[in-house]
Amino acid sequence: MSGQTTKRRSPVAHLGVAVEKFGVILVWLAVIVYFSVMRPDTFAQTATLRLVLSTQTVVLVAALALMVTLAVGELDLSIGSVVGFGGALVAVLNGTHGLPAVPALLITMLVCVAFGAINAVLVVYVGVQSIIVTLGSGTFLTGMTLAITHSQVVTGISPSVISFMTTPRLFGVPAPFYCALGLTAAMAFMLQHTPLGRRMVFISANREVARLAGLRVDAIRVGALVTTSAVGGLAGVVLAGTNGAANPQSGSYYLLPAFAAVFLGSTTIVPGRFNAWGTFVSVYFLVTGITGLQYLGSAGWPEQVFYGVSLVAAVTVSHVVGRRRRFKAV
């Protein structure tokens, strides 16, 4: 015997870890049960499930886009503007100017990538704080959205695009949900099971130490900012295709839900880290609560209350968990 003792976690410690990892899921299940009991004739129906899954794809994709930048320690406040601009640009190209759907989509994605690259240059190479750059560039992009749409709702999107985005598929849910589910799985694998994902976590924890360790910190930060804009533009395309039109004012709606979902997601599945499956759970947990309150007769205020409170609570929990882990490490 070497004389070394192996510390074993007590059942209480195991339970604490499980609650920390799956607490949001448990609360989500409790919310489902509560509203199902209160409104069995409306909430506890498969139609409600299909509604919830079908209507939150844009929020989910926008949140996943934002998560990539947050994972390297940057803030991107332009995500809502990118969503609105992406939807407006593809609608103008396809609906107003008659460009085929595929070229319109490719041009939209290229423009969004270019926008992300400009943000990245200013943040990474010029050294301006990301919160300032993206706040300003997002405001600029909002103005450009109003300019290209002439401040009017743009219609005329190809019926084939609308059909793809809205036609019920497996279990009566349209294809964009399954595409977003695949994107969630791909991002989860990248962040948790690849060297790039581990490097992103390392950079977020301590950028200078990561640089001294030989990591290509600047290149990874640039890639994260560009990816956020590209995926955010994709969320805008989904929004325009689902609605069959583009509202130039719609982008601002997605900023708070995306931040609330990502930060709340960092408290579950992989607590203390921004993670894709946690973001997925948080998006649908939040909309479940909002939908339930609406079925109970509340209107107008549930979304703002849920997203606002969830964002503050999630940031607070993340801060407390991170501080506790640092204390244990010491």
C-alpha cells in the first residue's frame, strides 16, 4: 500500500453535482408539469409542443452564434442587428430584386462574414473593446437594415424557401428545427471534444497565459467573432423564410433572448462554461414558461420578465459558481 488515500464523494456530494448539472432541466420539467395541470386542455397537448419547437429556431441559432464569441471571452452586442440585417438582405435580394434563393443566401452569408471580419479586426488587431465595437457596429447595421428596406416590411420571398422553412416534417415540426438541432450537436462536439474547443476555454480563462503557451489566440478570437456574425446571419435567413417576409425592426428582439439563453445555459449540463446543450435547454425552458403564462391569460409582459430575470439570475449563478471553483482550487 502506498499510504495514499483516495477521496470518495459522499452521496450528498454526488447529488449536489447532479443538481448543479441538471437543475435547469429539473425546473423545466416542473414547469411543464405545473402548466399541464393548470391548463390540461391547451398546454398539455402535442400542438403546444410542436408550436414551441417550431417557433424558437431563430432564437436558438442566434444564441448558438453568440455562444461562440462568449466562449473566448468576448461580448458581441451586434447579434440582434445581424439577425435583422441577414433577414432583410436575403428578402431584398430574393423578394425585391428577384435573385434566386441560393445566390441570395450566399451573398447574405458573405456580407455577414465580412461584417464579422471588420468587428474582428477592430477588436483583435486594433485593440478596441468588443463591447464598444459591436455596440457601434450593430447600431450601424440597424441603420443599414432600414436603408435597404426603406423602413418597410419586405415580401416576395420565393415560395420554395417559405415551403422549406414552414412545411411540417418529422413529428409535424419544420426542417429548420432539425437543422438547428444538428448545429447544436456540432457545436457541442467542437467545444467539448476537440482541441479547438479546449483552446477556446483556455483563452477565455486567461488570454495571456494561453498566448504564452503557444496558442494562436488572435486567430481563434477572429474566428469566433466571424462565426458569430455568419451564424447570426443564418438565423436572419431562417427568420425571413419562416415569416415569408422581413421586418426591418425585428432584429432588436433577439438580443436579450440570446444573451439570456446563453448565460442560463452556462449554469447547466457543463456548469461554469458556455455550452451548446445548455443553451438548447435554456431556449426551450424559457419559452415553455412564457407559453404557459400566456395560456394562463397573461399577455405582453411574460417575455420581458422571463428573459430579464433569467439573464440576471444566470450571470449571478455563473459568478458564484466560478468564484467557488476558484476558492476550491486555492
